[in-house]
Amino acid sequence: MKLKNIFKYSMFAFLAMSLGACTNNTDAEKIFDKTPVERIDAQKSELRTALLSSEFGWKAVYFTDDTQLGGFTHLFKFAADGKVQMASDFNADTKTYESQFDVVLGSTVSVVFTTFNRIHLLSDSNNFPTAALRGKGYLGDFQFLYYGQQANGDILFKSNRLVRDVRFVKATAQDWADLPKNTVSQQNLIGNSSSPLFRLLETNDGTTTKKYSFSVSQASRYSISTALDGSGDVIRTGVAYTPTGITVSPAVVVAGQKLTDFTYNDTDKSFTATGTGGVTASIKFSNEPLSLTDDYKLLLPGSGNNVYGYIYTITKGEAANSQLFLTLLNDSEQAAGAMLTRVQLWFNNADGSNYIEYRFGNASGATIARRYHYFTLTADATKKTVTFTPGVWKSTATAAAPAIAAPSFLKTLDDQFMNPQGLYFAKTPVSGYSAYTFTSTSTPFRMVAYSFQ
């Protein structure tokens, strides 16, 4: 190619690039027609306008971490003066409280609740539901990062701490009126001291029924269901309460269908989620054990010195503890005027004895007193139960220690262990350690015990 032609084509290319650059610059100018500060201010204004736009405020069912915790319903009513009315079902106190909020810039534009209110109960590190969450609380946030609005008006956020999706949906007047019903649903699921002790999750894929043992922690709102067919299948899900039942996250999956909303039936005390084609999942109470094991043999003579105990810093929050046990535990503490830090059962000690150690402590955790109730043990191989026959009480676990009068403040709790109709003893699924349950054969009493073996 001649030099003049090369020059000519180069000029055409240069002009084309220049024109293209002008076009791109024009587009860029359209995109960046506002300064960064102006864009941030516009987004803050957008969020503030959205928060104020709903007549009855907003509802959020906040699952802080559904791998170990359930969900908590919060209602918010924002005002232009920076105040917010708030209520939640964190506990039985569902009254509305006022505090302050702001729309600020962090890693992105966010709403932050600047003074204490119900939402802060989930972020208090001293308020933890399980031993695994000691110093972490309920892993909650009081600042939520704004990610826009959907066509239906829902406001989308992500939590700042664990970066989980949080959705604000427009609340109704009925939502505020019905919030106390969530605590009724909780009581229906947890049961009371007279409710049948054994609970079952039953799934149906349209043709086949599968059964799981079911337990839910009142403190953490987390449930564990273990298949009874020996498959080792376990369903773990967080629970949130609604006026008509519960909702769960993650969903219970049956035949490929995700079931999340369970409705309470007051007639048979069940909670049922319904899919299509006959697919269902139901939570039910049972008066009979769902399965029997040979775990009781671990307590028999010849099995070695085994120790199992309730430890308030470890086992108290476990779902398998029954309401009757927790009630009697509290009653004993009130009567004694001290915290019952351990209820520890010792089997096959060096001198051949068995006893229950009741250990009391103060607020700092220091032990201030112990009481020991000696017993003898018999087993029923057919019923797979053990029965404790009461013996003497002592204040020191030595052969030479004198007997003492039975402590009146421990009677109702101790009577459950000394039930002449016996106890079931079985391994129970927990996270982070090995545990067993002592369960009455005739009352709704069950205690989770840490295994020291």
C-alpha cells in the first residue's frame, strides 16, 4: 500500500475513534450527571420516603441465622421526625415502644436504629440462647443495608453483621393487633407442663409417610427432627411464630416441594403444612415414646463409672428439655434462693454407689452448696427403663458423711427422678457435645444431660 493511502486510512480511523469517543463521553455524562454526594443523597431520600410511605408501617420476620436460630417478627412505624414505633414477639412483651432511627451511609445507604428498642434484643451479646452463642447473643443487627424496592412495594435489605436478606413488607392494622397471638402459637408448639412429652414430625409425599422425632428450643426457636427409620436423616430448621401457626426457614422439603407455613389445629394440637398432590408435613404430640433404645444399659452395674448432668451454661437451652423440667428447676431455685447450676447423676462409683448431685451457685458461677441423694437402680429389659429407689441424703459424697434431712426445696424436682414407674434413658442429638435424656414414663418430664464419657 502506498504511503499516501496509509495516511488516508489512518485519518479515517482517527476520525472514527474520535467520533466514538465523543458518543461514549455523552453517554457517560448522562450516567454521571450527578456528583457522588448527590447520588447518595438521592438514595437516602428514596429510602426515607419508602419507610414513611406505608400507612401502618412495616413487618419483618427476621431470621438472623437459620442454621441455629429461628425467626422473630418485628413491626415498625417510621415518622418524619426520626422516631420509630416498634413491637416484636421476642418474648411475651408485645407492647409498642418508641425510639430513634436514621438513614445513613455506611458501606451503602442503610437504616439504623440509633436508640434502644426491641430490635436490639437480638444484638445484645450478653443475651444468648445457647452455649454456642455465648458472647454473641442472637447474632442480630440494628442496621440494615438498603438494596432497593420491589414492584409490590417490599423494601429489600441485607443485615450488616451476617449479610442475610431481610424483607420489610407493608404492615396492616391487623398485624399490630394480632402480634400477641404469636406468643400463643409459641405456647401451642412448645406445650406446657401437662402437654404430652413426645413430639413427631410426619411427612407424606402423597404415597408414603415418614416419621421423625421432633424437638424445638424455646430460647433459640430452632428445631431438630431425626428420622425414626434408622436412615440418619435429620431436618434442621428455624421457627418463627405467626397468629395462625408457624413459618420455618429453611423450608421442609417433601417430594421436591418446599413447605414453610404450618397452620395450627386446636382440635388435635397439630401444625400442618400442605403442598399439592397430597404432600404434607405435620407436627404432632404423642403420649408414647416414638422409639425405644438399649441406651439404659449404660447405667447398669458393670458399665463403668458414668456421669451425666444438667449444666446450666450448656444444656439448659436444649430443645429436648421439657417445660415441666424447666418449671420444676425454676421452682427449686426460687425455694432455695440460689441458682441450681448442675443436676448431675453419678452411676457405679468406686464404692458401688449411685447418687444425684444437686449443685447450687451464685451469680458469678461459684459453687455455694451441694446436696447428694443416693439411690439404688433396677432395670426393666422389656420396657427398656430404669427405676431409682431413693436412699439417704448427704451434704458430702463420702461414705463417712452423715445423712441429712431431705431438702424440701428439691422435693418436687427430685420426685421426678425417683418416679417408681421408671425413666427412659436415651441419646439425644445436640450440637457440639454428646448428650442423653432422662425421661419420665408417666409424666411430661425430660432433662437433657451432658455426657462426661
